[in-house]
Amino acid sequence: MCRVTPRLFPATLSGCALLWLVTQGHLDAQSVSVSDDQVVMKYPDTVKVDVVDDYHGREIADPYRWLEDTESEQTAAWIAAQNEVTDACLQAIPERPAIRERIERLWNYARFGLPERHDSTYLYWYNDGLQNQNVLYKADSLDAQRQVLIDPNKLSDDGTVALAGYQATDDGKLLAYGLADGGSDWRTWRVRDIASGKDLDDVVRWVKFSGVAWMPDGSGFYYGRYDAPKEGEELTGTNENQKLFFHKLGEDQTADTLVYQRPDEPKWGFSPRVTDDGRYLIIENWKGSEPQSQVFIKDLRRPESEIIALITGFDAEYQWVASVQDTLYFLTDHQAPKRRVIAVQADQPNREDWREVIGETDDVLESVSLFGETFYASWLKDARAKVTRHGINGRMIDEMQLPGVGTVEGFGGRQDAEETFFSFTNYITPASIYRVDLKTGEVSLWRRPEVSLDVNEFITEQLFCESRDGTKVSIIVTRKKNTDLDGSNRTLLYGYGGFNISITPSFSPGTAAWVDSGGVFAVANLRGGGEYGREWHEDGMRLKKQNVFDDCIAAAEYLVEAGYTTPSRLALQGRSNGGLLVGAVMTQRPDLFGACLPAVGVMDMLRYHKFTIGWAWVTEFGSSDEADQIENLLSYSPLHNLEPGTCYPATLITTADRDDRVVPGHSFKFAAALQAAQGCDHPTLIRIETRAGHGAGTPTSKKIDEYADLWAFLMQNLK
């Protein structure tokens, strides 16, 4: 068993592969001592520096500040040393090979993306099972033999170049596609002739947080980009002053037309859309991560027309849905916390003239599409999907019969389309693809994946617990039907709780492997998320952030009280904002968990806003620049709430060296501080993936290896 003291690393000989470490020169004999079956090994040294910052009269030390410089030789050496220790320990866990084999077997199934029809051409991605990246195909019909259009697996030897977005012209002749390299959020866009499969000379660089919007005639496309970062700051430099450009096909990017910018508002960003009829350019204007936006439009029928403000004030969220001539439809939470659909006249946009089309209900309206004169509306009811159809006047026609309880995505396509597609999934069902005949409303199955898993052995149930203030919190639990609720089960609790993001049921081969091995998988729908609308989100923001952690703690306590598990056999997992969740909860209630898995987490709440897009999260968290926020941030910041000598759960921190969303310095500093603070023999390890980022585009092989490491770590430490 792999156990770690604050400065020492005791383990069995097999557990940490002592002989391998010594013989390979990674440790000398003097750094190791043996007592009975225990091997004692030092953690890699982490130098402390004398850095102190003044926050509104409070002096806060930051001894691991140097780890923020992810490109330095000193940090590189620290990464290598930490990975050596972690890899040796994880690779030597006896159960790991079998765990990895099972995950790989479950991952090896054919899966499809949602088809898109452009004129007479269908586009969809496909993965035959273990391909590192999904391959984009074209076909003349849904049943025709598919042909490779873009295979990202051939663009790099290690599978780390990913297809990160694509958009075809209406006539299906050209495809703009974005590539992500090594997990970074930066995108490079190119253009491919769909018939020949050959690229044109067009290359558009330094695109981030933006798709493209083609002109109806295929003459070019709109996109948002930032100025090229300074050398060495590509992954850490602040992303501000996004600009909206038009790229004319066949011209160099340097000749692109600047469409809109706001140098007086450096935190504004712009997402372009073009209406199906080509009348209007729709510019959704965002700032920060808060779902509040403005909308600008340009009349494309008159090239000389100015960009005008349609909706201003950043008072609510406005997502463009569709248009019929000069009527523009928006999904919004304006005067409707659970969202509604409104109609706005382009030539008469005054608020008193807005018209409600689909009104607010008790369920959360997630997305809306318009086909002909029929709206397809997707809703969340207690984090479970339902779909309704409405006439152009908003009157409900019917509710679609879904294949079960789970999550739906899709309903894309042009407003004049004859068909659309959606996917259905839950924790035990891989995403199946369904076709909807828009003339008849008939739904038919197009593709259903086959996995080596007997879904009849499993059950998913929704439970509810009470948080500290009495708020009802949903917990969706997936387990084998024969699981005894005697407190003996290894249980993994997953949470997020932020940014208005809804965590809904979806299939993961990694999660399936956990449940198939007898583990219990539980997902808590915490405040801060979007599962119950705007008020649910706002109750987990800024000065109310502690509600999120209270909800998570309540869910964990409920799983223990209900007999699913015990604290020593309960683990907590979360990614990104969920990594912050894990860090905060494990420092507040270290007694409640046997193991913790914080991934790519925001761990330093005093400095997160100083890197890349971190400033955009100030609306969610508050900032240390605000005097009225500093005490709240310090109350839960994982890095600043570690107490030396406390016994923390076994912890495996995961991050990646090219994460330019939540820079890895967060995890580096937290790992160093946790290793120094740990007051018992529970291991404190950090796993740092190379040539990877925040998660999107990670090759299949890396995903399988990471899951194998995580589950092996839990199997060994949940006792």
C-alpha cells in the first residue's frame, strides 16, 4: 500500500517500486530506509521563497510563487521529480493493469456524432473505438458509405492535435475547421474543399472562445480573436481585448477586416452568428463568465450599414435562437429565472415592444430550435431532460417521448431543414443518435452503440438531501442492483457547482468501469450550477459560495447515513471549478473522505484572475482586488486553508502542463503546500500530464491511462 507522511513516502516494496527507483538512478540508497515492510522515501524538495502580498491591509505569504512560472527550468525539474514519484507509485499498484484493461475494453466501442446536412452532403464524426481523436466523415446519405474528410490522428504522432470545431457553408462546398494543439484553448482555423478533401491557403490564427459564422454565399466568415501573445506567454498571458474580424476567402489574415472592437472595454468578447436568410449579423456580446450579455446587429443587405445595439445593459442572458424576416427570437432569463423565449423586432427593439413566445415554467429551459413554424424546446426537470414542441405562436403542441431518463443534445440545423438529430444518454447508456422527421414529427433510431456492459445489472436512482440551510439537493446515484447498503461500498461523489453549468446524466467508459467493479457513483447537483435556473446559480456565487461546499458536504453525509458507504470508503472528485470544490471541501471536512481527486482546479483564490481568462471569473467568485471580497475568498481558498499537522485524505491531484484555462500553477502550489502540511501517512501525489490541457481534445490513450491511475489510487486508499 502506498502511504505518505508530510515529508516521507512510506510504502511496501511493491507499492512504490523501490528497486526500480534506486536502480534507475532516481533515488540513491542513502535517501531510502526500510523498516519491516515499509519503505521510507522523501518527497521531491519544494523550495520556499519569501514572497508576501498585502491584500487590503492583510499580509499573505505565497512561498510557492515560483511554481506559477510553468516554463522555467526550475519548475520543469519539479514537475519531472513529482511525476517520477507519482508514476512509480501508481504503476506498482497490483490492481492497476486489470483496471486499465477493463477501461480500455469498455472504451473500445464504435460511436457517432450528430449528423449535419449541408445541401446534399452529410457531415458527422465517428470513432471506431480507441482512436485518439474523432474523425470527421462526409457521406451522400445517412446510409451511404462514409468518406474521411479530416482525420486529426494523422496530424501528430502522439494524438494531441484535435479537431476543435467546424462549420460548413450552406451549399456544403467548403468547411472551416479549427485545430487545437496539445490541449490549449488557442485555435488555428483552416478551410477545406469538401469535394476534393484538399485545404485552401486560408489560415486564421490566435482564435480563442469563438466559432466562425459563414456568409451565406461562402465568400468568407466572421470570427473573434485576440492579439498574438508575447513569446513565452502563450499559455499564461492575460486574454483581453477580443476583436471581431471578417476573413475574406483567399486573402491573408493580415488583410482581414476589423468588424467590431471596444478598446474601452477590454473584457468584452464577441460571438458572431449569421441568420439563415443572410439578413443579419448577430453579435452576442459577453463579458466575464456570468451569463449576462448584450446583442448587436448589422444589416448584411446593406454593406455600408452600421453595427447597432439591439439589446443593452448586461441585465440578463440573451441567446439568439432564430429569425423570421425582421423578427429575432431569443432564449433569455430576462424577467424569467428559468428562461423563456421572446421575439424582438430588428427595426423596433424597444423593450416595451418585446413579445413573449414561450413562457417560463417550473422547469429550466435549456435550449430552443426553430424549424419552419415549430419550436423544439429542451428542458431540465430535476437535472433530467424533457423535450416539447411549440407552434410559432409559442402554444405547446406536445411532449416528445424520450428513450428514458437522461440527457438530450442536438436539434441543430437550418430553419428550413427537413430533418434534425438528437442524442440521448445517461450514466449507463452510451449516446444513441435519433433522427426526427420534421414534416411528420416521427422519431427513429439512427445509431446505437454496443458496449461490453450488461446495463440490466445497474440502476440509477435520484435521491434528495437537505443542505445546512435546509435547501433540497439532488443526488443521482448509479450502482449495481445487488449492491448492499451496509456501508461497505467504495463510493465516488462527483460535483461541480458553478458557472450556471448543469451536470446531467451522461455515459463515460471510465465511470462505467468504476460502477462495473462494484463501486457506487454519485453526482450531486449543487448550487452554483444551472440545474434549477438563475436563482440556483446565484445562490452559489461570490459571497454565497460557501453554499456550494455545504451542499457537497450534506450529500457526502447523506451517502454515509443512508448506508451506501463510510467516510474511509468515500471519495470526492471534481474538475476545474469542481477541483476548487474538492480542495475547499477536503480542507473544511478532511474527516469525511478517504480520498480526494481534485483535477485542474482553481486552488489560489487570491491570484486566479491574473492569468489567461481568469479575470472572467470575477463575476462568479469575486476578486482579491475587492476589499469586500477578500475575507470570503480566504475563508475557502484551498491553498490558504491547509493547516500543518492535519490528517488530510489520500489525495491525487491531476493537471496538465498546457492548460491555459486554469493554469497548472494552481495545482502545483496546492500540491506543494499539501505535501508540507500533511499530518498523517495518507499519500499526497500530483499527476501532471504532458502535451495536454484543460480536458478538451485529450487523446483517448491519455484518458484511459488517467482513469486507470485514478481508480487504482482509489482502490488502494479507500479501505
